[in-house]
Amino acid sequence: MSSKNYYQIILLVLFATLNHWQIAAQQIRWAKEDNIFYTLDGGQILKNQLPALTNSTFITREMLTPQGESRPLKVENFSLSDDNQQVLIYTNSQKVWRYKTRGDYWVLNLTTKQLRPIGKGLPTASLMFAKFSADGKKVAYVSKHNVYVEDLATQEIKKLTTDNGTRKLINGTFDWVYEEEFSLRDGFRWSADNQHIAYWQIDANAIRDYYMLNTTDSVYSQVIPVEYPKAGDPPSPAKIGVVNINTGNTIWLQVPGVPDQNYLARMEWTPDGKEVIVQQLNRKQNESKIYLGNPQTGAVNLVFAEKDEAWVSHINEWKGSNVNGWDWLAGGKEFIWTSEQDGWRHLWRISRDGKTTKLITKGDYDVMETLLIDEKAGFVYFYASPQNATQKYLYKTKLDGSGKLEKISPANQEGTHSYNISPNGKYARHSFSNYYTFPLTEWLDLTKHKALRETEDINKKINLDLKTKSNISYFRIKTEDGVDLDGWMMKPTNFDENKKYPVVFYVYGEPAATTVNDAYGNANGFLYGGDMAGDGYIHISLDNRGTPAPRGRAWRKAIYGKIGQINIRDQAMGAKKILEWKFIDAERVAVWGWSGGGSSTLNLLFQYPNIYKTGISIAPVTASYLYDNIYTERFMGLPQENQEGYKNGAALTHAKNLQGNLLLIHGTGDDNVHFQNSEMLVNELIKHGKQFNFMPYPNRTHSISEGEGTSEHLVGLCTKYLRQHCAPGAK
């Protein structure tokens, strides 16, 4: 639903060509040596040198061709050993829910040129998260919910997890909900001494299965069980073990608390390899505790704790998916922690024993994401946007907390910036766009923010004439409740302010994503098969309270316990103000959205039928108690303690108020927002005699992208419905 991961997937699918510049930047592999990085290119791996930007072939196709084969491996990912003498090659990947995290691994020895597969005897395409030990002598990986280690010299494979993994007892990786809501996939870590591996174990045996049906791939239906804890159900018990790879003996960390009333959200080794550091969240996720664990005895020591009246934000709310590592300073004596304890998302230095804390970033602004900690130079680099919550810029400040906020991104490049910074902080791959500038990229000397290639210089490519010619504008509007909402508007071609136009609101509205971002393509109507502006539509989006905009803790957490209420009122009151504009036709008002946006669409249509006349809702959650426990209880509290909030925010509760036109769309194979959400809504609408349109997509997932012609059909369906019920053109 409103899970950040799926929302990002939808956007990546729909805006693939626009986002290619960001994806390409992520494929850079920085070397340990200064100013060197590796890239995949045409089936081979290149070694690139900065600042000259020259490259040479590091690994040829011939080196990637297994003995006796005529074709090289299709390299999907790779990693180097610490001594740069061996390369792990990932290939033949398979999806695990939403990402391709399962496949085959090969090891290439760069000295002997020997290429061989690892995991011999284990099922094909079953290996996950393979990693070299620090000395490069062994590789560890997960297969079939068990952790293995393989000696590269002897090719001996040892299963380390004695609690034999199953679909419900999961070692070294995670169940559905941990993966979806904490972005946790890789569930084990090598120690610095090469002798131990720390790993998660998730016991989902007590978690009820949600059964999906595949009725299209064979004559008889197939039942697909997913361990899926709904809101109100306790979490899967989790624990962390440290296994000795020689003896196979596991020591379990003795983290306090009842396992099925807590989450273990982060885990890493300390830099010296002597302890394991763990973050525990209570079930309500409003209390965070950090423990240091002794891998020899399992004893743990509490070093830091914080609480929030709503929820304690987790790293994946600002770091994205599958983030590993802990940000250590002073040789492991301190670490950097992100907290909202002063009302803004800021960086803090915390001593290893937790006795001293110090604020690094200061001021009324949010740290959006940390990019680089350059301890040698004494700076930390991060994204922020103190003046405009729809944009993103690179800043830096001193690690000791004594410095002022320094903006690195050029003042004349107003919009959204992305940087992939070299480990020494000297160079970066820089990407930029705004609503009138197509994505541009350049290699930079970051110390001067100067392009290394004149032909790539972004400053020379920004065309301000496009700004004046653009039919897109960004604005802020104040509702009658005194709430300032950011928004964008795309006006029709040949707009005439003396005429009236239909308006289509694009909505999301939940804590997982914003829609009002000053980036190219953000205002495009991806559900519309044609030219919305050319056909005479006004397209608008607003960000309400509760969306993760960099506007401070109070903005983001105002929604706590009130999803389906406060976000819906903000959207409706914003629309009410917009309908006062003389060029808006108040009789032709539509709203559409996907996932959490589908939920918002329903609630807007049902709760404010005097404003919204037509709605297209895709894959909606129709009642919060139907969604998973981690997301829902984080933002809504426990249903046992917030029954009114769950009831009043549910589209099911308000379905009886439908007056306008509704198109409801859902994939029957949606493992994220289950098809039952729409089925229950259908029953409720039928009960109250409401006419509507319903399109189920057989066996499609939350992205509704599988199967030949699906995406085209979906866009055609939405376009036709909108044209029929919210007619285009000026009057």
C-alpha cells in the first residue's frame, strides 16, 4: 500500500526513462583507492579513473565466460574482495516479492583467472547476499532460509544454522513484513576477525498466512500462502545470533523484552569486531533502544534510548531500501545517529557507551539523507532544503557541531539534486532536474562544484526560457484551517483564464511518499494516455500534513492515529480553496491515486462528495486493519487502542456516501494490498445501492505491470473513464 518500497517501484516503472540518470549513478562501485570506480558496460567491467575520466577494461567478457561455455555470464551485480584480488559475480537473479535478491554467484580469481560457481549442490538460483570475509578466504550466503559459509580454497560448504530454516523459520533474511516495512533483506554480517557471522532469525510460525489464489496459470487454482501479520496481530518474534564458523555454535543475544512485542530493526558489528550493536523498537514503534551485545556471552548493555509521542522514525524513512552499515567515528568510540528529538531531523554524535551526545546539525531544517562522512576533513555531507520543501540540495557542516550550514549545490540550480560522492569527498556524479529541465548529469570536482567535462556542464544546459514557457507552476495555498500546503499545477495548452476547465487532483497523502517534488516529470499524468494539457485538463497535486516532506517533525507526525482523516481534510480544504479560482469548473472535479493514493481517492470521494465528482482508485487499502501491522501500527497505533481512529479513517465506513463516479481497480494477485480490500468495498457499495465501475486484473501484483499489454490497458482504461465522466476542454 502506502509502503515506501512499492510506491517507489510504481514510479520507477512509470518514469523509467526519466529516472535512468539516477539509476545509472547508483551502479557506480567506488574502489578503496582514491578516485577510482568500477562500472558495468556491455557485459564487461570497466575500471574508471578520476579526474581524467579515462577507463580501461578491468574484467573482460572472456574472463566472465565459464569453462566449456561460449557465452559470458550476464553480470547483474558484482563486489570485490578487500584486497581486490577476487570478484563475486551475481547472475540469473529471481524475484523475492519485489526485488531480485535470489540467484547464482560465481567467484573470479583475478590472479589465476579461474571462474567458478559457489554453492555447488544447492538449488539453482537459490543463493542470497553472498559476501566475502574480510580476508577473502571465505564466502557466506543464504540459501533456503539457512546461512552457509564456503571455503574458497577447499570448496567445502558448511551450513551454519542448526535451526533448520523453513518458510516460517527464517535465518539470514526476513519475512514479508520486515522486508516491506523495514526494507530489510540482507540479514547477516561478517565479523572483522573472519571467524563469526551475526544474523537475524525470524520465527513466523505464529503468523497467520494470507492465502492468495492464482487462477490463471493452470486449469486448477493454486493457493499461494504469505505470512502476513495484519494490524492488531503481534509481530514475528526475532532474535540475533552470532555463529562461530569453525564450531558452528550460535550464541543468541539476550535482548530484553517479549520477542513478539518488539522489533529488531538494525544490527551491525562494531568496527573492532568485539561487539554487535542492535536497535530495538517496541511494537508501537514509539520507543527505540540501542544495545551493545557481547558475542561470546550474549549479554547486552543499553547505551541509548529515545521516545516519541507518535513514532520514532526508522532509517528507511530517509535512507531507502536495504541500508547496511553503522556510521562510526573516532575509531569506533562514537557513532552518528539521526533523531527528531528537537523537532527536526538532525544528526547527533553519540558516544559508544551512550553517556555523551552532541548535536551536529543545528537549525530549523531537516536532514533529508546523509551521503558521506568525511572524518579526515571533518565534514558530513547531506541533503536538505531549508527554504523549499519541494526541492533537494547538497549541504555540508562540520562533524564536531561547530560549523555553519554550507550549501554545496549552486544557487542558480533550483530544483532536485542527486550526488554519488567518492569516498574521499573530492569527486561526485551529479544529477539535476526541475519541473522545466530534463534530467542532466555531470562529473564534478566537488571541492569546486565544477564539471570535469565541459560538454557535461549543467550550468551551460539550463534554459531559463523553458521556465517562462512552461505550463507548470508550483504554489503554496493556505486552507481555512490555517495549514499551508505545497502544490503544483499543470495548466492546459493555450490556457485562457476567462474560461473554465476541468481539474484532476493526483493524490497520495500518506507517510510513505510526497507527490509535490520539483523534478522533471513530477507533474506528468502517467495514468493518462495522451496529452492532458493538450486535451484541456488542469492537473494538480497537493502534499498534506503527514507526508514525509522536510517540514519538521510536527508536520510529518500530525497524522498519527488519523490516517484517512487529517490527510483527507487537508486535501479537501486545499481543493476547496482551489475551486474558488475563477478558471476552475467546480462541476468537473476528479481525483485519482494508487495504493495509499487509492485509499485517499476513496475517502475524498466519500467524505467530500460536494467537492469531488469522479474518482479513479487503484489498489487501495479500504480499512487500515486490513493492512500489515508494522506500517499500520507505526502510524495509527494499535487498533485495540484506537478503534475510533481506525473506523473513522476507513473508506469502508464512508462508502455509503458515494454520490459521484467511481472506477475501482485492483490486481487479484496483490501480496501487498490484498484484493480483499476492494472485495469488501464492493460488498459495502452494493449494500447501499451504489453504482460504480470495477476492474480486477487477474493475478497481477500491486504494480499491475505483469502480463502482455497490461500497462497499456490500465492507462487506456483510466483515460477513457476520465474523459467520459470528467469531460476535457474549456467552457
